[in-house]
Amino acid sequence: MQCRLCDVAPVRAKGFDHTVQGAYAVAAGVARALGLDAEKTANAIAISGTCNNALRVTRTGALSQWKGLAYPNTAFVGTHAAFLAYRGITGPEEVFEGNKGFKEAFAGPFEIDWGKEGLEAVKATILKKYDAEIHSQSSLEGALELQERHGFAARAIATVEIETFDVAYNIIGGGEEGDKTNIRTKEEADHSLPYLVGVALLVGAVLPAQYSPHRIVRADIQDLLRRIVVRPKKEYSDRFRGEMGCAVRVTLKDGRVLQIEKRDYEGFRTRTMGWGSVIAKFNSVAEPFASKGVRDRIVEAVQNLERTRVRDFTSILADLG
């Protein structure tokens, strides 16, 4: 439901956050888990959708810690809505098409025949190879591939120029959602393409450690990110959604110019991430919080998720060792 509503009823341009679509998705999922009938499910979706219209300011300008909590809050409120419906509370049944409803207020007209919808939209979702905003992934992979290919150090870089699609430029490149060179917090860092590419070239990775306060304010990255220029390119914008295109051009202090162009990255729908890469990323972020034995049990449970009981899975997560 999240995917299909984002497809046909995007709301970012109208000033709302993508958690708006999540309000409907969470309520539907929780209603399904609770075994609610059609009437109570409709009320759960109506309550959650009516009260969860979040502003896009969450992810623009000087970013706050709320950015990381916005969708969890939607999940919290959507779950609460489902329990209210479970207890008999009703919501506006014309939440989508009614007077001042979702369509009229900001989404505009759209049609989805849920009776004909399958789960194919899930197969079009993508994974993050790096711990960074999703639209940065191809630029990060390109920058690191270029560095590996030519063996230059970050201190040898004069400038970096990135051409990318308009969505990436507007959200993380300094476009309509604000300047991305004044970086002081984790929330700002993971939504700044200059910071992300710069820190990747400095340390060869983008992991949680690259968002620590002392890493963010170090002189090396603060200097380098200001020498990274991001521009939109129509060709990449026109191909976006089917591709995540970009070009990364590095000019070294000795005058050499190195360039790479990308159409996707490992984890995009056209080049899916293999299970080995998924496990490696999981271990890289989970190692500080769970023993190897527990991590192995989590991996095994996820591999067999369709045959794993919820209580058995949560019991693993409750005892991290």
C-alpha cells in the first residue's frame, strides 16, 4: 500500500512527507495482523489517514532529530488507530474521495483498484548499499569505484563534480530543500550528498561511525565537502525511477580529471543485492549490539521468515547476548 500510494499519489511537491502514505499502510498492516473485519479495517485506515498528514519541513533546511522519528511516530499512531477501530471507534469513511479528503486537499485525483492489486510493488523496492539517504547510493558507489580504480587519496582532490537526477539534487544536493554544505549533525550529514561523497572518499565507507559528532566536524571533511558541487541533469531526471543515474567527476590537484557514470548501484531493482552482501551489511551495523551467535540466528530466521513464528523471532531479538 505504501509503494502504490507513493506511485500514484506523491505528496512531496505539495509540502507533505512520504509518511503520509505510510499512515494508510501502517493502519492496513496492523488491522490485518489483528484480524479485523472489513468495516473495522476501513475505520482504522480512515482514522490514521485523517490524523497523520505530516509536513515535509521534517526533511528540509536545518534538519532535526525528528527526521529519524517521523516514520516510527506514524507507525505508533497508525497502530493506535487500528486498536481504536478494534474497540469500535469510527473514522471518516470518505477519507480519500470525500469533501476536503486526501484527494481534494493535496494528492489530486488518482485511481487504485485494490481488488486487482498484488504484491508486485514490493519487488520494485530497493535496498541501501550504504548507510545514507537512498538517492545518494549510485553517486557513492561511483565515487568509491573511481577511487579504487585510480588509487588516489582524498587529500589529492581539488574538486568533485556530481551530476544527478533532479530528485536527488533537490533533496540532498542543495536544491529546493536547502543548502547541504553547512553540516553539523547526523541528521544533516545523511541528507547531504557533498558530505556523504566526501566522507566516503576520506574513509572508504559510509557506516554509522561516519555520523559521529567528532567525525562530522573534523576539518578534513568540512573542507572537502565545500569543494563538491552537485548539479541536476535532465537526462538522468528523465530516466529516474527506471534508473538512478549520475556522473562523478574528480579533478585532482595534479590536473588529472577522472570520471565515472552510473545507471544504478548494487541494491537497485536492476542490479539486486545478493544475499551475501545483505548479510555483510547487516553484520557491519549490528555487530556492536548483538553477539555473533545471535546475529547468525537472526539471519537464519530472516532466511526462513515465511516459516518462522512471530514469537520465536521476537524472542531472538529480545536476547541479543
